[in-house]
Amino acid sequence: MNGHRGSILLVDDEEKILKALGRALRAAGHEIVETTNPRQALRLLAERPFDVLVVDNIMPETSGLDLIREFVAGSEGRTDVRDARSAPPAAQRGNGASAERVRAAAERGEGPQIVMMTAHATVESAIEAMKLGAFDYLQKPFEIDELLVVVGRALDHQRLRTEYRYLLSERDEQFDHYGIIGRSRAMVGVIRRAERVAETKSTVLITGETGTGKELVARAIHDRSAQRHMPLIKVNCAAIPETLLESELFGHVRGAFTGATTTKKGKFALADGGTIFLDEIGTLTPALQSKLLRVLQEREFEPLGAERTEKVDVRVIAATNRDLRQMVSDNRFQEDLFYRLNVIPIDIPPLRERREDIPPLVDHFVRKHAQRTGRRVERIEDGVLSALQQYDWPGNVRELENTIERAVVLSPGPVITARAVSVIGAATPQTTGLPSLKLRQNIEWVERETIRRALDSASGVKKEAAELMGISQRALSYYLAKYRLD
């Protein structure tokens, strides 16, 4: 059987069968809710999400087909004339607000996969069930193993449908300012500047703190450029060891160094005709700075160990969270390279300087992670959003997204509460909730206590403490300075 686990709603008027099926599915690791009442089943479907609905066809008052029909059609009769005529009075009347919510979920493709059980299986009933949206059917009596196999297939199908919806939502977001969410004047300016520079092949330098969305802006520039059908090659200069970065950027020939058993193309060669995005450009060594300067000036480079020069036609977009002007003054970054990179500067302000962007970002991340995880989220508890707007977000948009993702996952119901929104990466007993009304004093106390406990757990090692909290070392340094903690 497939190892995928899920939540299953069982509906059968025969309680002995219901309990036996429930035991078998629980033993396989599934979360099971049982009911003998089809009306109660509709209420449960309206109240919470399920991955699979297993329903008996022949039941008193309302059949399985009628329940499926009502689930799909809802109370407003959005079916064809034949279905409307064949629906029983109960289905035509609907179930009030619950039926409307069930219908809306079904229309969004968020409903469960449906498996119908029947002791009177005919070709007609099976076809009707499939027309109404059933994934499969089982003829009673059936073996438990047969049920487990069908449920396993239904869960696989549901997982693929959830992933597909998530990918569609990601694609749709990219057509809305290329996924850049923000209504502040500063972010509108960033978007407009990115659109203008995309029409050229000029070198771009994107600056901003960690987590502000520099890579997203780089992708937006490439996607709107004439080179959008060519590759966008991304390189995080800080993530690649210094000894390997030159080979990674420019490639090497066989035998260029110990372990170079084959010839390898570098990122610049792979990006030929398109765009290369060099993130954390401020971490380059002086030697690599010189080589990069040559590429920008001459549009050529030499792979490691090669005696030939390769020409390249590539747009360079660089990004950094460091102050390159100050690094130039400190002789840690070449002045010529800085001016070659800084042809079109785009600075992304930190989130604390554009707090009006927080509500649309929160809304976007709630929808994104509810879609990705299959959770149903209706709203955020009163006061939580205003508290989120008062927090300084040293990790910027990335930290906000992580916070909202945790909240979506940890919320027990459809309302995101203050207790589910942790202020900082590590949750601490009794202090995980972001206060909705007490605001600054409680938030600062939570921050200080979280940092102290993380430092204690890491024996004072800042890097380990930052990892425990799920934030960057830069963000940790911000907190240490803010609260004057040693």
C-alpha cells in the first residue's frame, strides 16, 4: 500500500461496518471521522477539510449519490436540468450556509476525493457516481485490503491535485507584478524601475537587507526582458567555497586541478544569451573581483586551466546586503568593479520602512501556505494584523513568510489566532503567541527571552543560536544590539 496518509470521512448507516472500516483505516495511519448521518456528513465537510470521503450509497432518507450530488451542486441548483429534476427534496432545499460553503469549496477544487460503497452496484450507479465526481467505487462485500488500496490511490490523486493548485497559484502570482507584493510608494517605485531596466541589457545592482526580495526583483527583470526565453542562472557567491567559486563561475578543463577529471562549463557559459544573477556579490575575493571586472568590460573569460578565451553575451544582475561603497572606502571591494556593477541601482527598503505592505503580504502568504498545505484558513484573529505591523521584522519579508507559514500550520482551526503566530523563530513555553493588543511590551519581552534561551542552549555560540531561532546571524546581531545583550 502507498505510504501517503490522510484525513478520511466515513459515512455509512450500518454502525458495525462503519466501526470495522474505521479501525482498519486507523491502523493504516489515517485520521478517521465517522458518521451514520448524511446531514452530519455535509456539516463536517463544511467545517473542516478532508482528503477522502468514503460514503455508502444505500442509506435511509438520503442516498450516497444524493449526498455527492448535494456536495457538488450546493443549495442553488448549479447543475444541469436532469440533475436538478432527479435531486430529492432534501438536496433541492440544501443545508443553508453549510451547503453553500461546501459548494464553494467544491467549485474551488478543494473538496475530498470521493469513494462510493454499494451493495447494489450497477453500471448505471457507477457511471452516475463518476459523473458526480467520485474517484472510485467499491462493491460490498469487499476485502479490507481492497479498501486500503483504493483509499491509497485516492490520497495520491488528492496530493497531486493540491500540488497542481499550488503551482497554478504561484504562476498566477507571477503575472501580478511578477510575484512582488507591495502597495507602498517605495515598492511601486521598485517595480516600475525594474520594468524600465528590463527593456535594456544594462547591468543592475540590487541592494537591500537580507530577506527583502532581491532575487524576486532579479527574476522580474529577466522575465520581462527580451532574453526571457533564455536561461536565468543564479549563483549564491556566499554559499560556494572560495576554492570552488572560480570554477563554478567560469568553468574548467580536464586536469586543471586535482579532482578535475572532466571538462565543466561555468555559470557564465551556461547563461550565454540570457541573464546571470550573482547574489551576495560582496563576498567575492579580490582575485575573483578582478576576473568579474574583465567579464563586464570585455565580455570574455578564460576557464580554469584553459588557454582559450570564451566570449559571452550575458546580462549581469548582482545583489548584496552589504554597503559596497563603504567596502570600496575600506579597500575591500574594487572601485572599478563597483561602478561597473552599479550602472542601474535598485534599492529595496526594509519591511519596517514600508509597514503598509505588511497586510497584503500577510494575505498573500496565508493563501499561499493554506493552498500548499491543504489547510482551510478563513481569517486572522482581530488585533493580530496590527501587532504584526508594529513588529520591526529584521528578517524582512522572508521572516514574515516563515512566521505566517508556521501560523497556518499550527492553527488548530480556520482562524489564525495570536497563540499560533510566533514572534521569532523559536517558540518558547507560554510565549509563542503574538499578542493582539498588548503589542510592544509583550513582544519585546518575548524577543529577549527567546534570544536568552537560544544563546543558553547554544552555549553562547551566536551562529548556533541563530540557527535554533530560524533567523540569520545578521538578524541576531540586530536583536543583541537592540536589547544590549552580551
